[in-house]
Amino acid sequence: MLKKQWLQKIKTSEMRLFTCLIVSLGFGFKAIAATAYPGYIFTASGQYGYLISPAGATVHTWKASGSARSNAYLLPDGSALFPLQTTCTVKGDGAFPHGRLQKISWEGTITWDAVVCDAAFTPGYDLDPMPNGNVIVGGATSAGGLKIVEVQPSGTSGATVVWSYTLPDSLTTGSAYINSLSYNPDLDYILIDLNNVRKLVVINHKGTGGIVYTYYVGSSGRTHAAEWVHKNYIGTNIPVPGADTVAMRLNNLLVVHNNTEAVEVNFKTNTKVKSITYTFANNEGSVQRLPNGNTLVQKGMQSSLIAELDDNGQTVRTVTAPGTVARAYMYGPAYPGLKTYTSLKENVQGLPSDAGTFIYGATTGAGKIVVTNSRGTPLRLCIYALSGKTVYFASTCGRKFVIPTGTFTAGVYTIEVRHGAELFRTSFVKM
């Protein structure tokens, strides 16, 4: 009996050694290109703004003095910009008017708190930060029209209108209201969508303004969250490093339509490029083209689900946000607004079902990544560039190995570790 157990133990050890040898030689594994963009999602629910890591963890929060209407934005200095609900409401501003703008630092200090509405004007659903530090706001006037204003912050509570444009009456008939705004710093154009009449409108921000382009999205349903496809981080003129502008289809227009699709339009050729089928909620929802050509979508009110889709509309990643959110936007890990939350902040984590057994550690200063594996069982590690190209591959059973990163070019990288049936993924920035 003891002899039989002893022989079985030898066989088990030999099999484990053989498996480790196969893994170490790299047989039986194929490097799979990364499909998800390693960005951080920023969204808001009620009083709170949330930063969500590529792994789906909430890593930072901001608290405002009121309820966000309908989404906050992450600024390059690490602050969050909230549009908050107020009581100065006029007819025609949509279901979720705001009017109080609040800027909150990374540490939670309110650095700007201004009211930008009065008896003559109430902002609607959205706003958009600008590279010059100003804010573009759209809303309704007491005369029944629709207006866009550029607000310049001053001091801790001041707000001065430095530019405005009133839409022509032909676009404001019926129940039209401005659902969203998106500024393109390269073109100096503002994109809005008019809900209920289902129109995209491009407005020239130069001079006194003017209508550049209109597009009728569809004959039924609603439109939400129109967004430019551009190479810069939202609200800035800072280019995203490594952005694939061909895959992105730069300067096209995106909008959520009729709860069933995200529509993409080329305004230069006046053509509908494509429709991505997706089930959105009846209210709100958002769509954003990512630097690798994928598209981030958020289902809308009464939902916490955020998904990343490839160009065929297939889901490559989902994230569940805290609370119910109206919109969500992603910022790459090199974004200046994340400088306080440094790259490799997530450098100690366990695998989902084996916490504490596998540890990933990294130090950018030393120019290396250290991986330890306390079990000594087979694991596979791949590092991908933003383009999806594999720049490092290793299969090992060792309890510790070091990956030198000194030869890596500056940019964003994804680390993917497979340990049996388990998968762990995070990202880092090589400066």
C-alpha cells in the first residue's frame, strides 16, 4: 500500500515537472492580441464621481454638493467637473436641467462653485470642458429658444459668459432641446444633438458662430450623448499617445439613437458610416470611440453597465459602475488627470479566485516588472502594446522572474497573466 502511494506520488511529480517544462518552452500557448483598451472609466451617480480601473475596481471617488445632471468630467489637473441640479428652470430644458457648476479637486476640495442659470436661461443635460479651462453649456431660454454659451470661471464662484450662440428658430420648433455637447478642439466646432427631433448639429465656434452641418438621425425614438471622434482626451487639446486615428475614423460623429443603436456619421461626406446594435435604456446612455478603434457604451439611466465593443459590435469587456449612471467616458492611463493615481497603482493584486497566491509587482523607477508565483505552478505572461502587438511573452513555473522594461518605447502597455483557468489583466505607462 505504501509502495503504491509512493509510486503515485512520483508519477504526480513527474507529470507536474513535464507540464512545467512544456509551459517553460512555450508549447501549447498562443499569444492573443489584446482587445480591450486599458483605460480608466469616469462616471457619476448622484453626488459622487467614480474612477474605475481597467480591472473594474473603483479606485477613487469625488463628492459634490448636489446631484450630477447627467455626468461629471475628469479634468487634466485631477479635478472633477460636476453639472449640478438647481431650481432656476425655464420651459424646454429637458428632464434633467442643471445650472450649478462645481469643480472638486482630487483631494476633495471644492475649488469652483458657480451658478450659470437665471430666469432667462437654464442649462440642459450636459456640458463640455474646453482646453482653455472654460466650459460650454447648452440650454433653453425663457423666449422658447435654444442657446449655447461658453463660460469662463473666475475666482471660486464667478462665471462670465465670453461667447454665445442662439440656434435658428428652424431648429428649435416643437419639443427640441439640447441633449448633449461635444467640443472638437482641432476643428473648433461644437457638436450637439437635439433630442425629440433627432438631429445632429455642428456649430462653428469661431467668431459669432453659425451652423456648419445638420444630420437627421431617424424618424422615431430619441437621440442621446452625441460625441466627436477625435484624437484628444475629452475636453483637452492633448493628443492620446498611440491613438490609431485610422481605426478610430477621426472626426466622425457618434450618437445613441432610439434605444437600439449607436450611429456613426461622416459629416464631411454626409453619409452614415455604420450602426452598432446595442440595447440602451430609454433615458440617456453614452457612446465614445476609443484610441484603439473600439467603442465604449453605457446603457443609460437605471443601469450601471458599461461595455466596450469592437468594431463589429462584439463585447470585449464589461464594467459595473457603483449606483445607476447616465453616461460614462474613458481616459487612457497616460492622461494627466490620473497623475496622482500613478501607473502601476494596482501593483499588488490576487487572481479572482486565488487571492494572495499570485502577486504582480512593478517598479517603474527600476525599469523592471517583478512577477512572483508562490505556488510554482504554470503561468503565462504577455505584454501588449496599445496597437495589440505582443512585445513580451514568457511561460514559466518559476516562483519569481523579472521582466526588464528599459528597452520598451514610451507608451501604454497591457499586462495579461493566465494562471490555469484564471486571467488577470492590468496596464502600465512607460514614460
